[in-house]
Amino acid sequence: MIPLTQVAALAVRDFRNLERVDVTLPAEGIAVVGENGQGKTSLLEAIAYVEQLRSVRGARDRDLVRFDAPAFHVHAEVHGPEGARRLGVGADRAGRKRVTRDGVELPRITDALGALPSVLVAPRDVALVADGPAERRRFLDIALALTSARYLHALRQYRAALDRRNAALRDAARHRRGTAAVAAWEPALAEHGAVLVSERRAWVEEHRAEFTRLAHAIGEGGVAAMAYATALADDAAVEDALRAALDRTREHDLRRGSTHAGPHRDDLALTLDGRDLRVVGSAGQQRTGAIALRLLEAATLRARRETLPVLLLDDPFAELDNRRAARVLDLLLEAGVGQVVLCVPRPEEIPERFTRLARYRIADGALAEGS
């Protein structure tokens, strides 16, 4: 039996529209009912923030601080396979962030990354399919950085080298200098970029058949497929190929002022019957693809972290017909459900499987027990 991770207690201060929330959560979770704009999504994002240490929407920390407040704070008592831990994270309007574990401030924020395994499923996940490659790269980066120390290290090093190479490109163009300073950052980009490409490819290869199965199980009649799209040759010498690509595109990059070769340009290609799902898919089909990706994210956490993650469901069946909604719920139960925090606009939208969850109501950012 896979052990579960649970939030035993949560305290939120001045996070988005939540001024003060204190709640004790049962092991099976809670159901929260409230109209749109009352704080349901903010509550789920606060929990997810403890895991990712950043906004799940990509917002800046300063923009998460409640209006007129100087900073936000989120504290969670987490029970998991490693025992009980007290996690805290906060940031002020200047963007300064502070992370604590068991009351002790951590010198490196990344030491707490992934300490609360969770998966957030929400209607806006359709952006994973409908929007550009940046959304899907971000999905891969989060799923892998939270489950692979090697990937997280490579990602940090790659981004730092990329920023410096781009700065060197702009400096060389502005002052009409040579490209030696640009080329100096290419070995690091090739070394760490090769790790990113290799691990992304391995993840896609491991889960591509399951993506197809999940999409079909949810209700897709066509063949949904997933592949890793990169301009690099599909062989073992990724680092050499990336180094050669950077060398080949250097003059072009100098004219454009940015780096055009590397994993920061790759994509997670999603197709339906061989055609781009972003182009040919209906809203329901795109939502199906996005839910399949979230289910794979949960599976990755279960396998690599050996725990059932907290399942954060934000009106998860919105815009789905009853048949697809029922199949999504079946797949969630099939995979194994640990603690659930379910948010819906109305009590009647709570699935029967979750009607036994402790009931809360949220209004104007205030959480109160009872339906």
C-alpha cells in the first residue's frame, strides 16, 4: 500500500484574497463550496505554493500579496512517509522570500522544494494544450524538477548560463565586439541542456502509451499521442549535438539578441490522429489532453516519491459532459486517492465519492465549517 502525504493543518495569511485562514484537515480531505471569486482557487494555490515555492499560475510573488498587506505567509503541518514536518513560506512586496522547516529558516530555498507533494487539477489546465510550447515546457520542468535532483540542478544551471549568454549577445551587438564572451557560456549550456533533453525524452517515452490510454479512457475516440519535439538529433550524443547547434546559430543569435538552439525552444507535442491537438482539438478534447497530463504528473509523484500526493481539485469537472466527468473520477480512483481538497461552486456538484468529506464554505476569503 502506497503511503499518503497529508496536510494536517494549514494557516494562510494575506495570500491573494485570503486574509486569514486556519483549518485542520482530516486525512481524507475536505470539500469547499463557494461562488467564483470568493477564494476557492486561492486556497488551493496556497497549498500548491508550499510544494512549488512559486505561483502555479506563473505570477510574481509580489502579486500574490493581498491588497494593502506587506507580505503573505503560508504554513502547513505535513504528515508523510518521512514523518511530520512544519513547513512555512512567505514573500513580501519586494519579492524577498523566506522558507522554514520545523521553525528553522533554510539557507537555500530549493531545500524545501517538493516537500508537500500535490497535484492541482483545474479548468485553466486547458492552457497546457491550447497555448504555446512554453506552457508544456513548464509542465515538464515542474514535474521533473520536483522528482529528480539531477534535473533540478541542471535546470538551474542551464537557466543561469542562458541568461548570461543572452546578455553577452546583447552586449556584443551593442558594442560591436566579437563573440568570444558568447561562446564562453556554450559548454555549460550544452552540458546541462543535454541533461534536460535526456530526462524529458525518457519521461515522455515512459508515459507516451499511458497518455494514449488515459485520453481514450476519458472518452476520446481518436488516437491521442504525445512526443518530445526537438531540433536535436535523436541519438545518445545530445551534448555534442547541442554544442554544434549553438556554434552553428551564434551569428544568427547575435543579430537577434537571444539564443535559438536548446531545450528552452523544445515542445511536448500532443496530437490527435496525427494532427496538432492545439489546432484540431475541440475544447473538450483539449481538456481531455490536459487532464491526462495531470494524471501522469500524479503518477510520476507516486512512483518517484513513493507517496500518494495531495489531490487539489478546483471545479475539476467544469466544461466536461457527464460521461467524461464520470470517467475522470473513475481514473482518479483507479490510480489511488489520498487526501483531497475539492473546491466547487455549489454543493450539488460534489461527486458522490466525495460527499463524505468534511464540508466547508468560503465567502469573501473567509473559510467556515459547514455547508
